[in-house]
Amino acid sequence: MSPGYVHRIYSVFNVSIKAALDEEVLTASPLAGVKLPKRHKKPKPYLSTKSNAAMSEHLREDYRDALAFGLETGLRPGELCGLHSDRIDLDRGWMLVAETFVKRRRIIRPYPKDGDVRWVPLTDLACEIAERRIGGRDESKGCGFAHSDGLPCSGVLTFLTVRGRIMHPDTMGWHMNNAAETAKVPRRSPYTIRRGWATRAAEGGLDAFQIAEILGHATLDQAQEYVQQTPAARMKLVAALSKYPQLTVLEGGLGQTSDAKGGSGAKSGADVDSQTLALDRGRIRRSAG
Ligand SMILES: [Zn+2]
């Protein structure tokens, strides 16, 4: 449930609890210590596919591929930069999100932020990019970075810079800023790629549960925020409001006298007919559109 929804439930419940305390039905409030989720008033910025397309023209191919892959998979920047080639199953079109690049310590951590590894499905474009980035490299070499669990590495980093160095989230941000400035689109951080994926997925009809699963969220509230403002959610409201169309009184209708033109009296039959005809035409034109 969204934070706003939780607040709404809480406030009603809180009134009941307060009354129960006043009436001495309860001796203490069971709501003490309840932490409510934060409500975000401003929508969080995300990288739109439109902005990405404009930026792509000004990005080097290594970063262009990384951004496109992020928009197909919703990875966190550290997960994208630490993605090991042996975690990608191109035959099945799935990847296991596990290894993460920890930029502060320049090491590989064998699990993502929330500690849980997760499977993420790959689109055709994601498979194509992964295949291109890995190329013909010797995957048995290892990534060259220390793994925090001390275990040996059995894959190479999928995304490297054209010079063969690790793709650092900060450098990615720098390249994104430059491309955004040249393309004259809003500047976006590497984290907004992940939100761009979530926005796309929600607009395409993926539900909050599936979005949270792929993003690796333990709760649904963040995913719910993406689903709340989709065209589908809007259409649902539009459909609900149009179920009972508002009735308006037509000037010159049966049993009506018009006083719109200084009380000129009832319109002639011919006038009413032409008005009805015009309305019918309008209706036909609208429905054809
Ligand atoms: Zn490694």
C-alpha cells in the first residue's frame, strides 16, 4: 500500500483508539511507537526513454550500452557496474543479480543492497547488449577485483569502459551529465535509470508485486508509487467518471422555452432539428476519433 493510503487508514484508526483511551476501554495506546511511511510530495526524477534516446547520440558506446541495459533491467548502479558475466544466462534470458561494485571500497560484494540475490528476466535488447559487451573475452580470468567474501571470482565484468577499466557509477554520472547538457534534456543521475525502468514497467502494465520482485524490494510501497500514476490508472478513473454521463439541458428542447437571446421564445421545429443534427454529428466525429 502507498504511504498516503497507510496514513489514511492510520488516522481513522487513531481516532477510535483515542476514544477508547478516553472511555478507559484501553489503558495504553497500542499505536505507541508506530512509524508511518514517509509521503513523497514530489515525484522522484527518472530517466525517460525519450531523454535516453536524446542523450544516447552524445554518449560513448560503452555508456550508451550501460544505460540501455539499465533501462531494460532496473539494476542499481553498483549492480550494473559489478555485473559478472557468469551470472547471465543468454540461452534462457535470465540473470542472477548478486555481485555489486562497492565504489567507496572498490571491492565486489557478493550480494545486493538488501542482501537477497534475485533473478531478473532479460529482454531481447538486454541479451543483445550483454552479448556485445562480453564479446570474446576469456571469462575464466576473473574480474580482477577482491570479493568481500574472499571467494574466487568466476566471471568477468560485463560492463567495462572502452579502455577496459571498471565502469564507475560516478564516471557514468559525469558522462550522463555531459550528454544531457549537449542534448538539452534534464540532467539525470545513474540511479534514475532504475526508476526509468520501473516507470516503463508500470506503464506497460506490470503490477506492483512484479515490479518490487524485479527491483529487489522487500515491500510494495515504492513499487506502488510507480503504478499509481500510469495511463492505466488514469484510464480507470476516466472510465469510472464516464459511467454516468452528466445530463445537460438542451436549449430549445421539448417543453423548454429559450430565454438565452433576450426571451425570443421557443425555437421553431426546424431550428431544433438542425441543432440535434449538429449534436449527432459531433458525437459521431468524437467516437470516430
Ligand atoms: Zn569478480
